[in-house]
Amino acid sequence: MSDQTSYTEDNIRSLDWKEHIRMRPGMYIGKLGDGSAPDDGIYILIKEVLDNSIDEYVMGAGKTIEISVKNNQVSVRDFGRGIPLGKVVDVVSKMNTGGKYDSKAFKKSVGLNGVGTKAVNALSSYFKVQSIRDNLTKIAEFEQGNLVNESAQEASSLRKGTKVSFVPDREIFPHYKFRNEYVVKMIKNYVYLNTGLTIMFNGEKYRSEHGLKDLLNENISEESKLFPIIHLMEDDIEIALTYSKSQYSEEYHSFVNGQHTTQGGTHQNAFREAIVKTIREFFGKNFDASDIRKSIVCAISIKVMEPIFESQTKTKLGSTEMGGDLPTVRTFINDFVKRRLDNYLHRNPETAERIQRKIVQAEKERKELSGIRKIARERAKKASLHNKKLRDCRIHLSDMKKNNRLESTLFITEGDSASGSITKSRNVNTQAVFSLKGKPLNSYGLSKKIVYENEEFNLLQAALDIEDGIENLRYNNIVIATDADVDGMHIRLLLITFFLQFFPEVIKEGHLYILDTPLFRVRDKKETHYCYSDKEKQKAMNQLRGKPEVTRFKGLGEISPNEFVHFIGKDIRLDPVMLNKETSIEKLLEFYMGKNTPERQKFIINNLKVELDLIEEV
């Protein structure tokens, strides 16, 4: 028997808890990433620690949580009951150890499987946990999950609670960088779901008085709302909803036991059904479901006993039961929406009238589009059989059971040379390429009709599978890969306009990025450095002896596939496209993409930088 086929006791290996987590981190925290995406592992580490402090608040212990992120060190301090001192080490280093197994203590908590803080400990180069209770404090320090220090002492002057500090391990996350915008978004969701809770982040205070109503106010500008937000709540359920005057798609923010279920699940599906059923019955008309839900912006939060999630990162609910004596998730949500939303519409006839007008308008637009949509779908179907624009990959975001589905990426490139370089150097399992033939159309101010009439937009929509919303989005990361010249910048702007105009949720949910590619290659006979700025170029030139060769890349097509593999592999640099609270999509598009205005000309003149200014800055 050859060595390749032998299978003996020597092949069997048992890993201890931390080895297993470090060898297979994706099982515990999803994708690793570098901090450029909201679902990257470093944010899941913060979430896992924060979830325990939130559960303390839910149990009535501690109204404030303090968080700091400085120099890549994270600290989370709560003023709850504190971990029982005899179990401080076990709780963060022994699998299947935790208070959440005692359903009396934590009936509807987030962290149910006792894995969270162990994963944080194992994936951190430094991890410290401190518990204060009964006028005593116990501290345990770890490195890569190994206990290096343990001490206990009196602490009569300290407020009770727990403090966890950690530094993500660069062996696991080589190029990570925390982006405060993502941490703030996570914190805001926690305070919306826990009215009365105060979270301090790097000295700034976050608090909510009106729950999901505040969340919607954060996500939709006042001028975009069709009517004031409907906000309804009872034990174990809270909903908020309105319609957007300008957005085409549906937008949902869903939560279970305080966990943001970014991929929805049984509760979100039930909520969508319940809205359709209630509105049909209220108006006594069999409106099409898509017309009722078009442009809706809403949020739902439910509490379930022993929820079943489809992954450790808890982004999709699989439970069908509420737990205890309660009915199924579907029946529970349906009954609540039917009773409370129906009552609200009877009491607020003006809101009901606006909803009806919106539905009738949506029906009219859908019928006008139906002929064009049919032709466009047939064209897309034919094109997908021999689509020269799309070089697809094997694994997609919708492949729930595939471990690396979160890595699925679509690069949108310009021209044959650039797409050729990426296509030859990409990972065919998770990276797809969509090639534009030139500058796309400026879609600002155009109706959805153009998405079907314009072949390029239609094929891009089909490749992403986002015609009816982003629930079926095929790629987790949509990356605009254009040259860093004026034409490349213009193409970026036109593509961002397309998404903002017709599919803003792609940006709101953190799926759209710009690929950062090197401007220079600096090399001598022994070493090669790829530099993304003049500063990096200067540093590389100082490191190499003599007169190194410096190449300025004018476009992506100039970078050979052998080199390109470095820029779209594990060292990929992505800049996320983000919207902040102050940004009104309508005003943003009008300013940058509308007809030339004196305001824009003035802005360009005031912000124009000449080459001399840029050199002085560097």
C-alpha cells in the first residue's frame, strides 16, 4: 500500500480548543478580511464580546457600556454582575462553558453556544479579562489563547462588572485596520434595540429613546419619507415602517434577540408576507405583492427562546418556533401585524391614502415596464449562455453551505486589457469578472426603464441577480476596478450613480468597493515593492540600495497577470463606498451628476489642487 492511501492511527489528530479555532477561524467568525467590510472578522470579535455585555443589560444589570478602539486594541467594559470569580478563566478558554446554558438566567440572549469569547481569545495576540464583584477582582491574561498570567485582589473602590481587552492577532489578520464607521453602525443598532442603554465609544455617547423608529430616521432622510414612521411594539416584537418617495427597492433591517440578521430568515419572510396580507385585506383589493412592497423601508425585531441560526455569525434566522407556549414565528408576526397595522391605518386615514396612491403608482409603472422587462430578460437569458461580459466564478453568496461564500467577489472592469489581466490572475472559485466596453450611461434622473433598455445595465443587474432586491445577491463584494486616471474616476462615478439611483441597499449594506491598485513598482535585482502612493514609493526607494528601477503604472492593463495576482489575493486593498447619516442620496446625485450648476463649478474651483500642492503635501 502506498503512503498516499495508508490510513492509520497516526493520521488521527486531536486539536485542543484554541488550535481548532486558529486553524479554522472561518467556522467561528465568518470571513477574516482586513477591516474594509462590515462583516470582516475583526468586527465579529468586537460583537462577540459586546453581546455578553448586552445580555447583562437585558437581564437588568448595568445601564452603560464603555468601548474603546485605539492602536488596534479593543476594550469593552460593562457594569453588570461580573463573571463569577472562580470561572473567569474557564468562561474564556473552555469550550461549551458559559451562563447561557442556564435558561433561567438568560431566557432570550444572543450568545447561546458558549463559543464567542473563546474565539476572540484564541484569535488575539493579547487578551485580558477582568471581573469585579463582591469587592474582589480577578484578572486573567492570555496570548493566542494560552494563559500567561492570573491574579486576584481586593477591589472595594471599583464598580462591579466585566472588562475585556484584546488585540487581534496579525498572524490571523495580517493587514487589518479598524474603521470606526462600522463600529459606530454596530453600536447604533445595539442602542436602537435596547432603549435606555448608553454606549460610550471612544468618549462619544450613543443612546436611543425611540428604538426602531430612530433606526429608520437614521436610514431615510426626512424629505424622502412618504409619511411619518409607523412604530408599533408589544412584548417580544417591535416594527417600524414607512415608504421612500425615491427608492425603487424594498429595504429591511431585521433583528432577533438583538442580533442583526443581515441575511434575513424566517422572521423577515413572515414580516414581508404579513404586510402584503394586511394591506390587501385593509383595502379589500388583491394588489400584487411587489407593488405593495415597492419602496418600503422597514425594521423588525423579535425575541425568540433558543433561536436557531444558520451559522455561528448569526446572520440568518432558521427558527420556525417562538419557543414556550407561543405560536410559530410566522403566525406570531402575522397576528401582530394584522391587528396593530390594521388598527393604525383605520386611525390614520391620510397615511392609508398615501400608501394606496403609492401602490397604484407602482402598479402603473410595473405594467409600463412589463413589455420592456420581458424583452430584456430574454436578451439576458440568451446572453448568459454566451455572456462575453461575465467570467463567472464557482461559489456565490447564495451558496449557504459553502464556507468561503462570503469571499465571493465580482470585479467590474473597463476594457479588454484590464479584464484580461484580472481574469487570468483571479481565483476562479470565488472571483468573477464583468467587463464594461466603455463608459456606462449617466443614469441620474432616469427611470428604472433604462436598466432594462441599456444592455450593459441589464446584464449587470442579471449577473448580480438584484432585480427584485438584494436577497438573492450573488456576490458579497462588488468591486469597481478602474484605472486611477480621469477616465477611470469618471467610470467609478457613473457606476456608483447607477447603484445609488436604482439599488442603494447594495451600498447601505456594505457590498460596494473600489479596488486600490499600485501606482508604482520599485525594484532592484533582489526585491520588488508595489507602492500605492508617492509616500510609499519614497520609502521603498530609501530601502533599496543604489538606483532602483521605478515604473509608473498608467492603467490596469499594464500590470501583467503574474503581478496582478498580488493585488487581488490575500493582500487585496479595498476602499468601501459608504453613505453617512447626513447624506441625502437625492441631493448627492443632483450635485455631482445633475446638469452643470454654479454650485458645482464653485466647489471645483475651491477644491482644485494643482500638482505643486500635492507634492508639498507628500
